[in-house]
Amino acid sequence: MSGPLLVLWLHVLGVVGWIGGVLYQAHVLGPAARRVGAEALAEAARRARPITWTAISLVVLTGFYNVTRLGPPAQVLASGAGLLLAGKFMLVLAMVALEAQRDFAQMPRLARALAARDDPGPALGAIAWLDRLVLLLAAVVVYLGLAISRA
Ligand code: HEM
């Protein structure tokens, strides 16, 4: 396996780890938390956090390496890949900011509500919305990644 292919493989594995984790939490653990109690979601999210942020670091680092393999800048711009890449980069920034808000603001808010026996509903609602936004942006970013590869 060549170096660039190995890095692209790691890029895609990182995407699977990050987005797969969000998908599972949003569509399996989230609905279960609203029915049978939020403790399991809070615990699962706490355990998922290092995996998620390792995957995000891997995706971003390998992504920057991938950029260096696209070819001469003039050719990248002429093929349209430069514009796709700029759009992708902005959306990835937004995804990382939303994920940080979820993991470092809303999850602690949920843990505090559970510890104080308050209503976890507002924190669960915010987490559900943040997950939906990350998944929506991920769908667009995956499309842009494939389009960049083929430009
Ligand atoms: C700063 C962050 C990122 C950068 C700079 C980046 C950059 C790139 C580049 C340059 C390619 C083309 C590689 C090639 O054709 O050799 C690529 C492919 C791809 N990227 Fe990213 N990426 C980033 C984050 C992401 C994220 C967050 C996702 C998904 C949510 C993603 C999904 C993909 C996919 C699916 C491919 C296509 C692989 C293929 O066609 O073989 N990337 N990325």
C-alpha cells in the first residue's frame, strides 16, 4: 500500500469513527435516553468523547496531508477542486465547532442536570439538534470529499 493511499484510508477510517459514533448516539442512544432515562447516554457520551476527538484529529491531520497530494496549486484551482476544498474546509470548521459545543458544553450540562436531579430535557434537546446539524453537514462534506478526489 502506498503512503498516500494509506493516509487516505486513515482519513476515511477517521470519518467512519467520528460520524458513525454521532449517528449511533443520535439515532439509538438519544431516543432511548428520552424514554428510559438519560444516565446511559451521559455515560456512553463520556466514554465516546476520547474516541470522537481522536477520530477528528486523525481526519483533520490526514486531510491536510491529502491537500498536499492534490498536485500543483494552479492545476487544483483550474480543475475546480480548490473551490470545493474551500467549501469543505468551512463546513468542517463548523462541524468541529458544533461537536465541541456538544461534547464540552451540553454533555457537562446534562451531567449537572442528572446529578442535581433536574430535568435533563433541555440538554437532551440541544444535544439532539447539534447531532442533527453535524450529520447534515457530514453528508455534504462526504460529497465534497468525493468530488474533490474526482475533480
Ligand atoms: C480539515 C479537514 C479536511 C481536509 C483538509 C480534507 C481534505 C481532503 C482531500 C484533499 C481529499 C482528496 C484526497 C485525494 O483525492 O487524494 C479528501 C477526501 C475525502 N474526504 Fe476529506 N478532508 C477533511 C475532512 C473531512 C471530513 C470531516 C470528512 C467527512 C465527514 C471527509 C471526507 C472525505 C471523503 C469521503 C473523501 C473521499 C475519499 C476518496 O474519494 O477516496 N473529509 N479530503
